[in-house]
Amino acid sequence: MRRKMSAFETLRPIMEKYIVEPDSLQTAFDEPTTDLFSLGMDSMGAFALLDDLAAEGAVIEFTELVENPTVEFIASRLG
């Protein structure tokens, strides 16, 4: 029986497209309350990220992401 992936496991490969610096990506997951924009994500990447998240079943508005730009918030919506 296959175990269900955690929200963080689901999110990491998605985030790799938008936080391209390996150290920054690691920081995003080691410190999940870190602002993703401070780690290199830009607004165009944020819109693309939201499309990828919608494909995973997590509907997040752009304004919600701007107000809560963290792995912790996004993972809570993948839950």
C-alpha cells in the first residue's frame, strides 16, 4: 500500500521551479515561515505557482499568497 505524500513532500518539487537557488529552497523548507519573496520568488513566479497548486487541488488567491508568502501557509492549503 502506498503512503500518501505529506503536503511538504508534494510542495517541494513544485517550489523548485520558483525558488531556483538550492540554498534558498532548503531555507524555505527548513524555516517554513520565511517569506518566499525574500528567497527569490517573483510575482510572475507566484502566479505560475498558483496555477501549479490549483492542479494539486489547492485554490489560493494571489492576494492570499502575497499576505502569507510562506511554505507553511501553502502547505496548510494542500493539507
